[in-house]
Amino acid sequence: MNPFSTDILIVGLRNKDVEYKDYFDVKKIPVEYTQEEIYMHIDTSKSKDRTGISAVSQSSTNPEEIHHLFTVYIQAPKNDQICFAKHENFIFYLYDT
């Protein structure tokens, strides 16, 4: 189950008060997965494209077992750009949560 309320977030530099965490429900990720090693990949873009963010965890009992945590796409609104600081804010939010 996707912890994001939508697969594509339309968020850019001009949405100063909007963060990715506003669309994210951490309770949809099984607690045991949050205790494992978590790996995240961000495929960045600036405009006219989508940034992709995915995260998986590796089972602590079986290293060959991978759990998909989420995938989300970030798209800038028309005539706007992706805000890289929001990527960083989201990573710190996940770490703190």
C-alpha cells in the first residue's frame, strides 16, 4: 500500500508551504520495515520532467528479501521548477520519524 495519498505530487518552488510529508502517511509502512536497513533512490529533474523517489528496506533476517516501501513522482507545476530542498526536507522528516 502506497503511503502517499497520490502517485504524483505537483509541487514546485512556488509552493513554499507545501512539503512531501503533507501527502505521506507513515502509518502505512509496517513498523518492522522501519527497523531494517532502508535504501532510497532519487532520480532528480528540474522542470518538464518528473523526479522519482523510491525506498526499500532489506530484511534483517534474510538479506535477499527486499521490502518496497514507496515510490512517488514529483512534478513541477506549469512554469515552475522542482525544489531540491524539499527532497532534503523529506529525507530528514523520514529519518526523524
